Amino acid sequence: MTDHAMIVEGLEISISALVQSINGLMKREEKLLENGQNARAREVRSVIERLYVLRNELILVLNRQKQEKTELT
């Protein structure tokens, strides 16, 4: 496997893991809201929003990596 392929694979795995984490946190947020723990739910929402930003940044990096590979071939 080339270095470039390893980078792309690592980015894809990282993005997938972030999505799974976001989904789990969204379920936690929902349960907290159901239990009336609004302050804690807001804290979880804040973490979710930061993870979305990180996911979006990783997607941009992944797209740049794919574009570079296309330009090189």
C-alpha cells in the first residue's frame, strides 16, 4: 500500500469513527433531554458541534488528498 493510499484510508476511518461518535452522543443527548437534564444535554450538544467541525475539516483534507492523487495520475 502506498503512503498516499494509507493517508486516504486513515482519513476515511477517522471520519467514520467521528460519525459513529456523533451518533452515540446524539442518542445520549436525547436521553438526557428526556430525563430533564437540560444543562448536561447542552454540554453534549456542544461536543457534538465541535465533532461536526472536526469531521468537516477531515472531509476537506480527504478531498484535497483525492484531488492531488487525481492530478498526479
